[in-house]
Amino acid sequence: MNDRYDSGYDGDQQYELVGYDDQGRPVYQPVQPQQQYQQQSYDPYAQQQAPPAQGYEGYGYDQYATGQQQPAPAYDPYAAGNPATAYDPYGQAAGSGQQPRVAEQAAPAAPTAPTAQAEQTAYIPQQGGPVEDDGKQGTGERDYGTQQFAFVEEPDGDSEDVIDWLNFTENRTERREEAKRRARSRGIALIVVLALMAAGGVGYLWYAGMLPGASSADAKTGGATTAGAQKRDVIVVHLHNTKKSGTSTVLLVDNATTKQGTTVLLPNSLALTDDNGTTTTLAKSVDDDGSSGTRDALDTVLGTDIEGTWRLDTPYLQNLVELVGNIDIDTNADVPDPDATKKGTAPLVKKGEAQTLSGKMAVAYATYLASGEAQDAQLERFGQVMQGVLRKLSSDAQGATVTVQTLAQILDPSLTDKDLGAFLARLADLAKGGDYKTALLPVLGDGTLSAQASAGVVKTVLGGAAKSPDKDAAIRVSVQNATGDKDNTEKARVVLLNGGFTFLEAGTAAAAQAASQVVYADAADKENATEAAKTLGLPTSSVKKGAVTSNADVSVILGQDYKAAS
């Protein structure tokens, strides 16, 4: 059976493979006579094969081959395998006298049925291989295998730039994240600081009693701050009259909660208890116990916390008034000139409103006590002078401190010049604004505090609680020494204290007295007076009813008949 190449078949005619038809069959054409050699097609996927046993010696697929695929010879660029069929691009074979020989093409054999053996097909460069019969031939689609393509990884000259750009973007992202983390940390720290400040502010308001609804008492008073919860600064001022004996004591109170300043006048008859447990008076305590002892005794009786003591002698008060530029107050009495030698001299201070007082006039007015007046009258005049000084004093802490330093006083160790200046400056500001008043501490005849004093001045102004010496604790016995021997006072004190009595010193009599006297005022104290006489070794005949000194239950006048125990 002849195929399409039977006609014109010439045994000397050579054919070359030119491609494949649509059915994947090889297509050949005769080699032109002038062609000197046949260029062998390049198959990059060809493998070294043994020469075919039959069929065409050339390339291609023989559909009439007897069950075998005719392998194509491998491409040998160096013509080491078969010089006869090697491709010589430079014609070296011709130069050597040899003619390039092309493999002879055998005549096609009779077509036979294809076998089940896998067939290999040779390919030519840049030419599609045979299409397998997978049902797509009728549609005109081709199935390409991966062996038909070669993938070459070419070096990229921009790879370094890409890496740098990636590093840059990565670093930029990290910096942004770090900035966000720092911002969050700062925000958290700020929130913590604000929370601590808020807590501290609330704590201070609670401590100062300025926090509404902080106690049950606030609810009862409609939100008003209780007196005990208010913040106060208190100092005690002792005015010493250097020309005449005597002292005057006031408390200066700065209420930071209510923005109110107050001068509290303390009568000299106020009963105090000293360190030895002896009941005494305020005036006596100032003379004997000094600043610290009196301050502690006042804290005990009034339930306050006095921060310092300011001793103000009359010459320093005069200088203080002159430093502030005189004072203007409403006077309630005509005050004579203490240095006047003639009677009928015009008064130094005239009674009236808005009187301008110099330093000397202010001292005379503050220490003046008219005949028949109680000591409270003189104490009130001293309070007026102090308020007038505060109205003229600088409200600046530094300016007030300079004024205090100019006085050149030796202050009590409990109070420095800067502390005193700052304290007076705050009071001066309140006095100028009209938020300042003067209050007298009510004291009973025996020197103890009344219920009115406890509910009024002590609790409201001072924020304390009255703790007067207990009258039932011990019988208070005042002793005046008229024996002529000063040591007898101390001996009598020891005897009375050992006997369970409270000792009150009444000083020394101007003249000696022969017989001793034990006096009681209340009939209920007659028995106590008799017991005191026995304790001192005095006869019971010396006990009688009469006037007693203030703050005492029994008064004793020791005469020359007193025999102190040895």
C-alpha cells in the first residue's frame, strides 16, 4: 500500500522533515540539489539513542512503522557521537576534504497498526509537537506540555533597591508603632498623675472639712462644715506691761476654712493646771511657767493646738504701731498720759470714733484700766489695738515678715519670724476685708469655763472642747504666805498635795501676820476647810466663813503661828 510519498520515489532522493500536519504526522520535502549538507534540527529534549533498526534513518514519526518509534539522533554540538550526522556550522568538515553527509532516508514501509508501546516523537526547534488524541483535535485546541518551555531566572539589577525600600518601609512602620506605644505610655502616666492629684485634692478637702457631705453633721446642717473639721492656725500673744506689773493674753485665730479671723480674749482668772498637777490661773502661769508651760496648759483646758507663742512687751507694741503708720480705732474711754506730772493735763487718748493713735497712745490705751473696772475691760482695749494693727499691716507675707524682723525681737523658739510674718499677713488680709472679729472667753468666778463658753467660743471659734479642772477631783486651796519666811510657801504646797488637795498659790502678804486663817465661802466647804487646817497643822479655831480668792474652795493665810513640818 502506497502513502503520499510513493509517487516519484527515488532511491537517491533525500528528504528532510519540515514540520507536522494538523494530525501530528511528519511532513517531508525533497532536499534541493544545490544544498551541500543537511542541517540537523536541534532538539533540546532529545536523549542519546541507539541507531534505529529499521525504518527511516532520519527524523520524525513513521505512522507505518512496525510498532516502534524511530528515535531522533541526539544533538551533539561537538560531533563526538557521529561525525557523519553532526552539525558543522563553520564547515570544518569541508575544509578537511570531507563532504558533509546527510543521513539517508529509507523508503517508507507499509502502514501497520500502531502498538501499545509508547511512541516517542522528535521535535524541531520553534515547532509545536504532535498533538495527542485527547478529544480536543476536533475543536482545534492544542495541549502544550511543560517540557516545551524553559524558565530562566534572570538577575534583577533593582533587587538591592527593592530590599532597601522594604527595610525602609519596615523601619518606618516600626517607628510609627514605637511612637504609638510611647504616646500610650505617656497617656497612661498622665492619667495616673491626674488621678493621684484628684485623690490628693479630695483628701485635703476632707481633712480641711471643705468636702460637702463628708459627715453626718453636714447633712443635719444642710451641708455646713462642722466646727471641729475646720482648719485653723492659732498662736497665743502675751502682752507684758514693762512699766506696771501685769500681763494680758489673747489668741489670734486664722480659720482657713471659713475665711474668718478672730481675736479671742482670755481673762487672767482662767483656771489652768500646771505640770505638777497644781491648779493655777492664767496670769500666774504666764509669770511662773513661761511661754511653753502656759501654751500646754491652754491646750489642755481649751482642747486646741496652739502653734506658737508671741511675747509682745509694751515697747515692742509701740514700735509695731509706728512701723505700720499709726492706727485708727473707736476708743471707749479717755486715757490720761501716764507720764504727766501735773493734774488736769489733757488726756493722751480721747474717747470717740475713728481716733488716730500713735505708738505711745496705742500702748496707753491697750493697758488702761479705769478705777472700778474689771480686767475684761482692759483686755477688750488690747483686742481693739491688735485689730487696728492688723488693718494697717501689709497683706503680703514678705512685707509682714520685714515688719516683724524690723522689731528686732527675740521670738519664742516655737515661732520664727517668717512664720509669724506669714500668719499676720493672712490675718491682715481678713481684717482689711471685714472678715475679722473679737470674742471674749466667758469664765466663771472660780476660773472654770461655763457651758456658754464651751458651746460658743471654745467649740465654734477654736474648734476645741472645754476641759476645766474637775471641781470634784480635789479641794482647791489657795495659800498666801504671811509668815515672813518665803520657804513656808513651798512647804505648805508639799503638805497639801500629799494630803490630796489642789494647791493654788496666792502670793506673799505685804506684812507678816501673827495668826493663821482658814476661810471658806460656801457652807458645804466648812468640812473641807477644817480638813485643810488639820493637814497644815493649824488649830480648828482658825477656820471661819468669809471671802475666798477666785478659783479656790478654801483660802489659807499662813501666819507666824504656822509650824512647818521638818
